[in-house]
Amino acid sequence: MAISEKMRLFGRKSSWIRKMFEEGARMKAEFGANNVCDFSLGNPDLPPPPQFTEVIRRITVDERPGAHGYMPNGGYPWVKEALAARMSAEQGVTIAGSDMLMTCGAAGGLNVVFKALLNPGEEVILLAPYFVEYNFYLDNHGGVGRIVTTDGDFNLDLAAIEAAISAKTKAIVINSPNNPTGQIYDAGSLAALGKLLEKAGKQFGTVVYLIADEPYRKIVFDNATVPGVMSAYRNSIVVSSYSKDLSLPGERIGYLAVHPEIDDKTELVDALTLANRILGFVNAPALMQRVVAELQGVSVDTAVYARRRESFCAILREAGYTFTAPKGAFYIFPQSPLADDVAFIALLQDQRILAVPGVGFGAAGHFRLAFCVEDEVIRRSAEGFQKAMARAKGGSV
């Protein structure tokens, strides 16, 4: 047998997002791209902001010695200082460059955190619906996901979280704005969560870390704000990237920051830095580090996503779907009109619409739609959503 049994199993359980993306490619080849409405993949379609082009053009002609060489495994110190200044304002605490690491995207950052923190068999609470790749990242480092469902509006269910914490619990991961729901956890909920984790740590004689995965922080609607987790809890770690707010998912540039007063900070930062190296990342991409250092406070035009959200929500309401309008990110997570969300996804496919079933996010009975697509794709999907709803209700189309 060429591959391990574990990888064979993982292949069978691989992401519904990728499955639907691949199905979309097949359908576009068969019917033509203009005849398929693909909402399966959260791949930003907006170009990077113009400042990105200006900065990268200037930096790429810099031929100074060592411009593309190794640097400290945690990243260029001056780049980390630039990010720390911006993050201090976001988080409400004073973060130093030494509290940060540059990483190969948020995914790389999460793997670094799990590598540094987890002993085999320790648990990490994941709040459903959630990005299911978290499970694979945990398995990479011997961790076990403990799934806790959010409430009916996809907010934190503090009682359920408290009930799930045990002596095995090492951390909880939150993702706000959330993929796939677009929910943002408010400051009051985060403060209550911080108190809960502090209490649990004392009860079990340990530290329960709060890990915030924040790649969608700058994509918010209706003047919403994303509270800083570091203001709510001392033993917190923030992981993020420039994949969404600068539309650079392929460049794999991200970062992480630890709370400046986190327990055993020096030992933890040393472990994170070592993990960044021995996982094979070595360091984050040198060129992109230098670029993003000059783009603090810059993001894509989120008004485009806001316009698409309004258009998509109107189409779904008109067709009779039930959903909570997203406060951030670029996803809508409606209820499936069929109990079997996978069966309903098949009805959408009959209308040449690609969506991801909620079971792929640990939340059966829903489906995810990504609106990081051209406005015209959203507009021309209206009739298909109406027909799929009619078929789900037993009507003719």
C-alpha cells in the first residue's frame, strides 16, 4: 500500500468545500462558465488594493544583499513591530513585536500554535458550525477536537462550552467573523467566555487557551466592529492572515500574536518560533513580509462585498429561504428546506448552482453560499434558487 491508512481515511473525509469546487469545475467545462453559479469556494475575487501593487513594484527592484535570504524564524523584527502597533489598537492591549510571529498564512499559524501547545490526546473545543480543516490541523499534532454547537443565532452557547471543558481541555478556537455563518461574537460574550475559561483553569489547575482565528476581521457590514479577544482574556492567542482583507490567499502570508501578559510567555514564544521552523515553514515568505509591513490599515473595498450581501439576501428572501444575515466575512448560511442538506445541494446542482452542505461544517440542515463572486453570478442565480425551493417543497418547476 503506497499511502498510510490515516491519509486514505482523510482522503475519503476530505473537505466538502473542495468536493463542490471540483464539481463546479466539471460543470463549467460541460455547460460553460457563464451557465453555472458557483458559490462553493471562499476564494476572494477582488483584486488586491492599488497600494499593494505600488509597494510590491518598488520592493521587487530592491537588490540589496540578503533581500531574499533567511531571517529569524519568527520573521523580520521591524515587520513584527509594524503589525504590533496596529494590533495593539485592535486588541486594546499593548503588543510588542516580540509577542508576534510571521507565519505561512493563518493555517500555518494555527498549526504552529497547536504544535507548541498540545500533548497527545488533549482536547480543543471547536464551535460548530466551523471550518472543518481545524480537525486535520489538530490531528497533525495529536490533538482531539471537542465539538460544541453555537446557539440558534450562531452566537456563543456559554453553558454548552462550560459543560464541555474537562481536565483534558487545552484550548478553545473561535472564528469571528465566522466562516460559514458571518456571525461576530460581541464584547459581552467574549468577556463572559474569558471569565469562564479563567474559572475552568483554576478548577482543573491548568490554563485553557483562547485561540482567535481572525482572517475576516476587516470584512464587516453595517458598521459592525470585531471586539478584541485580548481585552477579554489574558491567556489568548490571535492568528490571522492577509488572504481575505488584501485578497492574497495564494501568497500564504499570516501572523500570530500572544497576549503580552500570557502565562509563561517567553517559553511559549520560544516554542512557537521553534514550531514555525521544524514544521518545515522555516519562516514566512520574505518578500510578502516586507510588503505587508507597509500596508497596515489597508484593505480591499469591502463596500463591494456589502453590496453583494444585500443583493444575495434579497434573492434568498424572495425565494423563501430562512437565514441570518451575516455581520461579516463573505458567506451566508441559510437553513436547508430539506432535513437532508446534501439532498438539497443536489437540487441546487440541478439548477447549476454550487453550494456547500452544512454537514461539511459540522452543522447539518444548512448550506453555505460564498458571495466572493461577480455581481452578475448572484443575479442570475435567482431563478435557480426559486426552482430548487419549489422542488424541495414538492412543487413542479
